[in-house]
Amino acid sequence: MGDKANAHPGAAGRAVAADHPTSVRNVVLVGHSGSGKTTLVEALALTAGAVNRAGRVEDGGTVSDYDDIEHRQQRSVQLSLVPVEWDGIKINLLDTPGYADFVGELRAGLRAADAALFVVSASDGVDGSTRMVWEECAAVGMPRAIVVTHLEAARADFDEMTRVCAEAFGADDPDAVLPLYLPLHGAQGPDGHAPVTGLTGLLSRKLIDYASGERKESDPGEDEMPLIDEARNRLIEGIIAESEDETLMDRYLAGEQVDFTTLVEDLERAVARGTFHPVLAAAPATDGARQGIGTVEVLELITRGFPTPLEHPAHSVTTVDGKPRRLETCDPDGPLVAEVVRTSSDPYVGRVSLVRVFSGTLRPDETVHVSGHGLTDRGHEDHDVDERVGALSTPFGKQQRPVSHCVAGDLACVAKLNRAETGDTLSAKDDPLLMEPWDMPDPLLPLAIQAHSKPDEDKLSQGLARLVAEDPTMRLEQNQNTHQVVLWCLGEAHADVALERLRSRYGVQVDVVPHKVSLRETFADRSGGRGRHVKQSGGHGQYAICEIEVEPLPGGSGIEFVDKVVGGAVPRQFIPSVEKGIRAQAAKGVAAGHPLVDVRVTLLDGKAHSVDSSDAAFQTAGALALREAAADARIHLLEPVAEVSVLVGDDFVGTVMSDLSGRRGRVLGTEQAGGGRTLIRADVPEIEIGRYAVDLRSLSHGTARFNRRYARHEPMPSQVAERLRKQEQEA
């Protein structure tokens, strides 16, 4: 921001441990897949002296090396931390995946950060999911800046991209989204494209040239000043307005020249308050260059304009039994409160927890209390255990560099916390505390799996438990009705990564099988049946006869058994046996093998033998009677129906409602949700929305969200039931 000609990078190749929150900046990089976040992180690390000119770290890998899966899939699939040092400030760069399936990693990055850099590609623009994340940040007042990348692309237009960003991110106040720098272009090539060779600093009125591979400042020519001053005046007005410096605004409008230092201070104040969002430009370093275009300017904005952890509002904290606890904001000497923002497994080290410390100071070899509460609905058990902290380190590519401590406001990796899961709280063992977990999207794409072989079956349970512990956006279900193991994921890419991690990290090979919904059966009308179990084959025989009547009940009634036997036709001691046999047969089903529900079974009559009747005989007779009643009745197949709520942009309401109708859905109503979005509520059979998480993303260009909850079971249309029976027979 100060357009300094001589920057002071940090020392390469050493771990950085901050000693006070004021010397830390936590910044999350946000943007759609392919926008250039990881490339920008590598360029910032190069400029800060953390890597060499080839972008390599000491072991030969790149700063972004973290997971082999990312290399195979050619995209980021998890949150990664890259710490660099600039001007005596430790900057924790949190690189997040841009693909929607990994939004859980993005939410973890937002939780750990105090400010956000929105990375926007000059050739692709701003997508709907990036706008929604911007709104989330705005709702909590998180400071934000925008970095425009891919300026080297033939279609890149920085001025147009700035206008698009102002429209997308500054709808209420376009003057809150303005550029701090304008690109400098070199000579046009044969294709008519003029490459970006530097920047024009609007506040400083300096030209910053990177063409030689080194950052050099110079004064603009007289012919360039009118264009610079026009953009500069608008920037100054925006800065003063958003910094709410009314006295300065009056002086400026009166024609007084505002000095450079005052402008920078107002800019820093407005950015830190989250009311002004500067737009910067960045381009990768050319061959042999030590700095990428705009990287010094981005680092300057982070260190001088973004807030320290001391300025981050304190999160709500309670004791483990739920009593509120007030903590001072980011006090290094306060009680220990830290949070696991992501969990990973290293084949040599074991479980590694990336931790953000919010209060106190975390040190190696101390015993901490690990609390995990509030995620039981996703297969995570509540737990409170004491564990010994292993080594503390900061990641850099595939390396882990040891540090002596982690002060409040900083981030570090903790080894060998065997019970800690993503979202857990670490606190002092004699003063256990709990942070409220951050909001996570519900996984809504089911993936039914089974072990490929017997050796895989032995390892499957442990592998799945580790997978779910690492990723709170993944839910494990052991469905008792369908007898399937189901991993609930956020999308197909999320599911692919889960399968690959099971195979490569935990050595478990699984097969994906069709997902089944929990179907049920019921009687459509009244029916009767007679169960006769009589066998005389020498020795002790078997004798039991019972007559029953079955009638349907309203949904949710279950199985009701009524005894109307008179005259002792069925001895009293065998009536519970009849009921037991009926309930056992109902659990197995009477038509298609699905549980029978919502019927009243009345025992009317029967016969017994003084010697040959037994508990087992009457159980068998009860089951036979129910099967005979079903043979003479119409049996309805019941399917689960979900109550679905879809939040979608107004432009896609018609498309989404039409699609829901095509899924046999009943639209219950719509309501305006603000921000140009509509909430659609509908009842939809669960069998029709197995892949809705994928299909809705396609229908809405990634801008819609939905949730679902079980509502009830309803009779399935006869033609659908018949088609399902044929599919099951063919399978």
C-alpha cells in the first residue's frame, strides 16, 4: 500500500513462531476452482523469500505440495497452510479448494482466518458460489480484498473485471470496491495482446515496473497523469467515505490536498473495519524473476491493512457442561482455548491436527483436554479426554518445521492427538472448555459401499472411522433397514476423494453398490388368515392353529396386536407366542421383503393340543397366518418422503420447480429469501433425490442449496412399485 521500493522479506527455510498476536495475520484465499489461488500462494511465498526462484522448498517439492491425491486429480481438495514472513509479520496463508464439493474445507479456512483474499480470474469472472461466500463474510464483518489474476490471458481486461467485482461484491455501495493499482501494459504482440509488465500505484502516483524481473519504481509522464488522477480521485473519495473520517471528507471536498500518509492510514482503517474492499492485480513471475507482478503490493496490504487476531471478535465458549464462559479476546496469557480446524493422517507421524489458538499459548509435551460435542448427528460421538500434545510444527509443502510454541492468534500442527477430530476444542486439563462448532453443510449425496474382499472387510471399520474423524462434512451411516454401509458426501468429487483415501491411505478397497432407500409394506384393506402348523412324525409332535384378522392403520402406527380369543381356544401362555411370530414375520415382510408397518392384527380363534402345542409351534402358526392374510390382500409398498427446502436464485426458480415436479414432488410453497433468492419447499420421494445434490448444482450453475429431512412413508404408485420390483428381480 505504501508502494515501498525496498521490501523486507522473511528468511527462507526456517520455521516462524510468533511471540504476540500483533505479529500475526491469518488470511484465507477464496475463489472458484481454477481462479489461481494456489499459484498466488506460491508467488507470495517466492516474493517473501520462503522458496527459491523455481518455487521449490528444501526437499525439492513445491510450497503447495500437500497431498498426493491433489497431484493425481490436478486440483486442491483440502485446506492447506503456508506460513511466510514479511516485514517482521508472520502471515498464515490458508489456501482453500475452489470446488463446491470441498466447501467444508473452505468453512474451516474461514473459521481459522481473520481476513479473506477473494481471488478472481480476469478471464472467468465471478461465479455464484463465490458471491455466496462473500455474503457469508459480509454477514460477520470479515475484512476482504480482491486479487485479480490471469492478467496474462488474451481475454483479460482488468478494468472490466473491476467493474464486474464492484457489481458482484459492492451492490449496495459500488464505491466500496475500487482498485488500488492499475496494470501497466507492454508492447502489443502479433496477436494484439499487450502483456502486463507492472502496476500504477494510484495513491502514490508511482509506476511500478516488473519487466526486468525486479521491482522498480518511477514517476509517470505528464500524458499519463490525467488518467491516473481520475481513478485516484474516485479512490480517495471511496476510502474517506468508508473510513468514516467526516472531517477529512469536508477538507477534501473543499479542495485541500490530503497527504499520502493520511490516505494510507484511512485506507488501512477502512479495510480492517471490513467496509472498504480494495482490488489488486497479480500475475506470475516471469522466468528468472524473483517477484511476481503485484505480490509485494498484496503482502503490504495483508501486513498493514488486514486486522491482527486481537481485532477478531471472540467466539462463544462454554464449559463442557454448557455453562457460558467469558474470555478476553486473544490473550496469550489467558486460559488455553484452541480449535482443530482440520485433521489429516500421515503414514509416518500418524494423526496430525491443524490448530488455531484463540486464547493462551500451546506448548509441546503438555497435557490438554480434548472436547468434541455437537456433531453426533454426523456419526461423531461426543467425547472428553485428556491427551498429551506431541511436537508442534508449521507445514511447508510436505515438510513439518518444528516450533517451540503457538501463541494466541497463531496456527500450528499438533502431532499424535489420537482422539482429536476436526472441530474439537483443546483446553487446559484442569479448566476444560468447549467452543461452539462452526456451521457445516449437510452431506446429501449417498455412497453405498461394501468391502471388496475379506481382508478389506477387517480394515473397513477402522478406515471409515478415521475418514469421518478427518472430515466433518462426511457422515457415516449403518442402515439397519437396508443393511448397507453408506457414506454421505457433498458431491461426486467428494466421494471420489473419500474412496481414494480409503484405498491409498488406509489400504481398504471397496466396491460401490446401488444405494437403497428404506421401503416398507402395509395392507391396503382388511384381510384374514389361518395359520396351521401341525406335524406328527413320531415322538413329540407340533400342533398350533390360529386365526387372525389384519386391518390397515394410519401412517406411523406401527404394529398393533389385539387378543380377542374366547373360551381358551388358544391357551393364555401361547398368545404372546402368536404375537412374537407375527412380529417376526412383519419384520421380514410379507410381499417384497420389506418390513410390514401400520396394521392391527387381531387374534380371533385357534386350537391347541395338550401335549404337542408349544411356544415354537404357535410362533410358526402366527407367522403362517400373517403370510396367508397377505396372500389374499392388496399390499402397498411404502416409500420414504422427504421434506425438501431449496434456496435458489430467482432466475432458476422455474427450472427447479419443474425439475421437482418431474421427480414426483409436490411443491408446498415459495417465499422470498432476500438477495434475489427464493426458498422453495416441497415433498419429494427419497428414491427420486438420491443424486439431487449433483443435479441441482447443474440446474442452478452451482448457486442453489438444499436440505432435506424425513417426513413420512407414503404408498408408492403402482407403476413405480412394479418397475422397482422388476429391477430388484433383474438384480
